[in-house]
Amino acid sequence: MLMLALVPFVLSATAPEVDVRVVGALRSVVREGKTDGLARLSALNVNKTTVGLGALAALDGEATILHGDIHLARPRNGKAVASSGDAEVCLFVMADVPEWGSVRLSEGVTWAKLDRAIEDTLRRQGLDTAKRIPFLLEGEFRNLNAHVVDGSKLPKGPSSHEQHIETAVQFASPKTKGTIVGFFSKADQGVFTHHTTTTHLHCVLPAEGFSGHVDEVALSAGTTLRFPKP
């Protein structure tokens, strides 16, 4: 019987009551090679306010939820095959956001400065950046590199983030439009962010029919950042 490994966390009173839930842990997937399914998306009460991101069981691709719509991307014959519907996940972070606030970025942001820019902007909007915060980025993205993980090409057991990228189906675009689903936290390295970052990002790109894990991106001036409305 599959067990849910949910870690609830409620944001402080400076933000709405947004419960960020986590299934599994990144360190278990990478360092210990634990990629068995821990939950089905259909069991996680997905609704029109839900956003989320993570990896499918056996690392057979990526899962992204945007406004309740499930976007699945699986590696097949060197390509990312898009679908929707139910699936098992070995790692997932999600939240229900009943109302979004928004702000437009006044200038472009490079990948090297993205985490800090997200944190500073969220703080200026009245959110407590000591907590977990879901957010969206909407607009035009430059130099976007993303991947869809392919567990069939990884060794059994532990692997590395570098191996995940090297064996994955790659996507790259110098300029594209869409939405990035993100989760910010300064205290979840190894849980749902890598040890050098404070954000975990997935993209949904309708024109390309692609969704997946973002490895690098630059934001254009005018990009909309959405956050749980205080």
C-alpha cells in the first residue's frame, strides 16, 4: 500500500493561509535512489486553485500543475511526450492559492540573480520569506533551458543532479512565452530545492507543447510575478 509522505506548512499571518504540501524529498530521490511512487495526483485533492511541481515515479518524467490543470511530460524515444491525467509521483510540492496578487518586474533578471530577485520582490509585497511561498512567473522568457528526467537512463540506486540533466530530454529556447510555476524556500534544500538554490521551477509553454523542470532562464522586463495575495 502506498503511503503519503506529506509535510504540511502554513504561511505566517503576513500572508494568506496557504498550505504548502510536500510528498517525498529530493535528497531521498537523488542520494538514496528512492523513486517509488509515494502518491497519485488524484489522491492529492487537486482543484482549480492548485499549483504544483515534481517528478513522476521511477523518474519517468515531470509533473506540473497550473490552476488545477495537470501537465505531464514523459521521455519517449528522445522526445518529451506531453499528456494530462493521473500519475504517481516520487517527489511533489503543491499548494492551493485561492487568490493571487501580482507585480510586474521593472527590469530584466539574469539566472544568476533570479533567486535573490524573487526573494526581494516577495518581501516587498508583504510576504514572510522565512516561509515556503508558491509563485508564478508569466511573460516572455529568454535563454530558457529545461529538461524532462529519464529514469530509464540512470543507474540503479543513487545518482546526481548532473546525471539527471545529462540523461534527460533537453529543451532550449532563446525566447519563448508561457508560465513558470515556482516554489520559494530558504529552508528546504534537499527537500524540494537543490542545495545551492532557494527556488524550484517548472515551465508550461503552450506554444511548444512543453512542460518540464527549468535549469536556467532569464526574465524579461515586464514579466508578471504572482504570489499569494496578502
